[in-house]
Amino acid sequence: MAENKTKPGDASVANFIERIADEKSRLDAHALVALIERATGEKAKMWGASIIGFGSYHYVYDSGREGDMPVVGFSPRKAALVLYGLQGFSGAEAMLAKLGKHSTGKGCVYVKRLSDIDQDVLRSMIREVVATKRKQ
């Protein structure tokens, strides 16, 4: 079975963010780190080369594949901020409807700018995800 490529590492989150070319994206990334650290109580950590994760959980699929992933995380991509882990709780759809300007993919929420969304709703979503993962 293939090994999970996304693993926590020792790379500096601050150094990663400082290498973001677009100033607004860099500022959004710094603000998002602070927001998520407060909401989760976890310090930011690099997962792989481009994901900033907070906390971790162990998963096991029916197929037998297992691994560890951040409870929530994000990646400041060129086109958008990609938010991970925000859809895995009861009531997520209703909260996404209140989030603001975003799009979704398989397990991801895409946001162009942090100012496009309601940060209080985001904070609530993060707290719900953390509570759900802790119960599991």
C-alpha cells in the first residue's frame, strides 16, 4: 500500500509564508494562522511542502489504508486559499452557506481572500471540526 505523502515536518511555517510572492496572500496566511491557532489551541505546523496544519488525527479506511492528517489546515495557493477539514461535521452545509464568497471541492473550501468570508463563521466551523474529531 502506498505511503501517505502528506506528513508533518520540521520546516518553518513563518519561512514558508514569507516566500509567498503576493503580499495580500502573505498577509491572509499570517492572519489565518493566528485565527486557526486561537480556534484550535494548536500551533501551526508544516505538513508536506505546502500545507499548514493544526493538530492531527489518525484515520483508517475500510480498505485498510491508514495515516495521520491535520485536523484542519490550509494551503495558500496562487489562485486561492485552500482550507482543509471544514466539511466533516454535522451542520457544515448550513455554516458554509453563511461563510461568504467561497467554492468547494472534495473535502476543500476555496477562498480568494480572507476578507471575502465571515471570519466568525470560519472560527465556529473550526471549533465544530475540532470538537467532532475529539469525540471520534
